Amino acid sequence: MIEYAHPQAFLLLLLLPVFWWWWSRRAGHAVIRFPNVAALREAGGRGRWRVVLRILRTAALATLIVALARPQKADVAHAIYAEGIAIQMVLDTSSSMAAGDMTPIGNRPVTRLDVVKEVFKRFVGGDDKDDKLGGRPNDLIGMIRFARYADSICPLTLDHDSLLKIVDATEIVGQRSEDGTAIGDALALAVERLKDLKRTAGSGEQHVITSRIVILLTDGEDNASTIAPEQAADLAQSLGIRVYTIMAGSGQGIGFLRVAPDDRLLRKIADVTGGQYFRAQTPESLAKIYDEIDKLERTRTEERRYVMREERSQPWLLAAFACLALQTVLAATWLRKIP
């Protein structure tokens, strides 16, 4: 888009008819007597072409006026400034997550882990069918899985497509020797990943991390940690990291009965760190939990508009110079005036 820094300069174009009249008036006043007009007859036929000189002078003046108005090309750039959140997802992948008690009624059996992965993907990437989960595009999100051992399978990243592929590939532990529930170790690892995180910059965007949280999801009690969960919770609290704990499923099956796990530890972790404890027994209740966390932990975005202006006067100056140069050459040669 072309803009003009000094559009008032175009008012000078109103003077062009005055200059044209003045140049025309000067052209008819030169008179001289010659004893022999033979030489004049040869040049006399070119007199009617001398109007070209006035046209060139007028064009030069007009282009100089346009250059004086300073035409500029405006390029508008937008930058997004976002105060985001760093979210570390800590997911239980022990053998008990293979239970199918969270399967919606009437659907084919699916594991607790499958339900948890599906809802988590909607929390991260958004859900077109559910306006409540709009996604977390401005947040750094990482993932830790744990059973007997805790592993960081995805670092904190803004590349959510890659994260969701890793979530899809996450499976329940396959070896009995790796089975267990090490809540303390997993939480300590999550706190370590968040401890020194300050900020990160993305392409065309600036992200400032103002909040760090952990979402800890399990379906059982701690039985394999080398670091006490209470100790890991105290560390998180000292660093200002909130922990949201979720107990998934309806408990362990004993015959036809379900024994609810002891959730006192998860409640304590949430209380100590300033987070909240939730219980999810169905996909719908889990989605509501993520929706509540989504409302509690919001990001603030601000769009900043930058306008870059490129000067476009040079072509008009060159055009004025060309007109003046051509007018000078023609006036001294083919259209020269003989007194």
C-alpha cells in the first residue's frame, strides 16, 4: 500500500498551468531581422515541435512534486506477545492403567490410558466439537511418564504436533520388572524440568513464562519411589510450582467389587503446592477437570502492530532528471532555437 508522508505537496500541482502559460508567453517574444532567410527555412519546420520542450519541463516539475510528497510503501507486521504457562504433564503408565472402567457405556472397551491420552490431546490441541477445550497454543508443554521409573519423553515445547505424536505412541509398561507407581520420583523430575525455566522465544512471537504447573495423573498409590512424594511436593512449593493431581478410574477390582485407592497423598500434594485435587471416573468427568484447569491457568496474549515504511521517491526523482536531461539535449540540438 502506497502512502504519502507530505500529501499537502500535491497542492503545488495547481501551479503547473501558471508555469505553462509563462513558458508559452516567453516563447513568442524573440524577433530579429536577417538579410538572408535561406538558413531559417531549413529550421523553420521544427518550430511546432518546440512544445515538446514545455511538456518535458512540465513533466519534470510534476514528478518533482510527487517526489516532494514522499511516496512510501507501508508494510504492516504483527507480533504476538504472550504471557504463557509451562505445563508438565506427568502420566502414570503402570499396568493398572490397562483397566477398562473408564470406558463409556455402550462403547468398545478401552483402557484408562487410552481415555486419558484422548482427553489430554483435546486439552493441548483444542476440540472442534467442544468449545470448552480451546487448546493451549501459547504454552510450553512437556510430558513425563512413570511406572516404577520416571522418564521425560517430551521436553517442554511449543511444537505441540510433535508432543501429540509422542502422546499417541505412549504405552503401558511391558515388563513386570518396570511395573509400579513412583509418584515421588515422577513429581521430582517434573519439578527439575521446570525449576530454571524463565522464558523462550518463538518465530515472530515472544513468550514470557509467568506460571509453572504440573498435572499429575495416576490411578494408584505410591509404592516405588526413592524420593518421598511429600519431599517432592515441598520442593515444588518452594519454587512456586503448582501441582494439580488427578486420580483416574474407580479403583482396583477385587472380584465384582472396586476398592477405591487412598487419595490422601494426592490431596496433600495439591494442598501443599496451591493446586487442586480431582477425581475422574469417566471421560466426561476428566474433560471437565481439564476444562477447570484450563480456566484456572489462563494465558494473556497481546498483539503488537509494527509498520515499516519504504521510501519510493527515487523513481520519481529519476523521472524528473530524465525529463530535464532530454529537454536540455533537444533544446541544444534538434529543437534548438535560432535567434
